[in-house]
Amino acid sequence: MKIPVRKYSQVTRHWWHGLTQLLRGMVSASKGAIALAMSLFFLCAAPAHALDYLLGPGDAIRISVYGNQDMNLETKVSEAGKITFPLIGEVIVGRLSASAAEKKIAGMLEAGGFLRNPQVNITVTMMQSQQVSVLGQVNRPGRYPLEGKRNLTDMLAMAGGIAADGADILTLIHYQDGKPSKQVIDIVDMFRSGDLKENGLIQGGDVIFVERAPRFYIYGEVQRPSQYRLERNMTVLQALSVAGGLTARGTERGVRIKRQGPDGKIQVLQVKHDDLVKVDDVIYIQESLF
């Protein structure tokens, strides 16, 4: 007897592609990230099978009973977590995995004397109840179904990884009993330290937001005046290098930074090469007088 085989969902099939994009994004995002990317590759859990997805209100499912086509059914799970199935009536499937719901329906059919050893197959055709929003600077922002147990890096991989403009720091909004709580996570520090306690399980309704990477601005006598990503502990000399170095008329003497002070007013500071650049600093390179 041939029993139908359940296929992986589209989200699960693209999991490894998304993980690859996540690693690429982190390689372009910070120094020494090649080693970090390798750590991430081995530390991330393997993709969960769609069988682990817990059914909930709004989910569309297709139910088939092998050898009994007249019992095949396409339906949606009600707000109460129930469906109505031929012969046995209402069945509570909310918070059950597809495989657990299959066993429950098969047991009810057999216990009611309707079928002997029934082979029930459930396919989730639309995942509506358990979704997570991944927003901000990721390659594919959107809402993603929560198939089984997923952690933070799993969801980032599904969204194609952190984009080139994405920061190392992200925000996780979690809802517990209808009340939101906020958690700020430094994903680079998390993997460098090896402490993965913040890479916890994600729940339906959670929101992941990746901020835009911090920037600094540089103008004057440099090769490529523009705005650039501010790396961690970046010095004035490193910022000058990122902008392509001096023009033929530029000088490294008298470098000035315009920086917003605590009172909101702009301060003009004369800085040294080894001084640290801060978020939203504006660096001015003067023209040489000689």
C-alpha cells in the first residue's frame, strides 16, 4: 500500500539559501566576520520540518484519507481551533502539529467504527496563525510562517539575511498575554562571545526589526566624499582611508569633526588620527596651504 508523502514547504526549501545570504551580509558588515560567519554556520540549527508547525485559527488545511476519496476535505481552522470532518463531526486541532492531528482524526474514525486502520494525511496549504514579522534592513522583509521551533537566526535566514545597510544590533518585540516587551540584541557580540542565550525561540506574533547601520559623513579634500558605514571603534585615520584618502590638495593636518553635543548644538572639534569617530559625525578635510 502506497501512503502519500508530505513535502517540505516553500519556506523550508529556501532556508539554506536564506542562511547563505545572512552569512554574506555579516561578512560585509563587520571586521573579522569570516570567522564569525563560520561560527554562525555551525551554530544555527538545521531547518525544522513543516510537521512541527502547530495548527491555529485561520490555517487552511487539506485532509485526505487513503482509499476514501469521498472523505477528502479542504477547510480552515476556526477561531476556536476546530474543524468539522465527515462522519465524526467537530475535531479540535488547534495547537496540534499536522502529524498529531492526523493521528487524532484516524483514531476517531477507527473508534467510531467507520474505518479500520485509516491512513490520514494533512497538508497545511496556508499558514496564517503562526507568523513572525521581520522588518527593517533585511534582504526580504515581510511576514513569515513559524514552522516548528525557530530561533532568531533562523528567522533572519528566512528573510534573506541582514542587508548591506543593516546594523549589527536588532530589536525583538515579543508579545506575552497581549503585552509587548522589547529586547535589544547585538548579534555580532552574541556570536563572538559564544553566548547564545539571546538566540532564543521565536513565537507567533513576534516582530524582528533590524536597524539601519550607523553612519558618518566626510567631505572636503578626499577622493570620495560621501556617507559611510561606521564600523566599531573606527578611528579618524580609518575613516579617511574608507573615503579613498586625500586628494592632491588635501592635508592630514587640522582635521575637524562637526558633532552634535548633548544639548543638541553642533560642536566643531579638532581631532587626531587615532581619535574615535562617533555616529553621525561630519569630518572635514582641509586644503593644504602649500
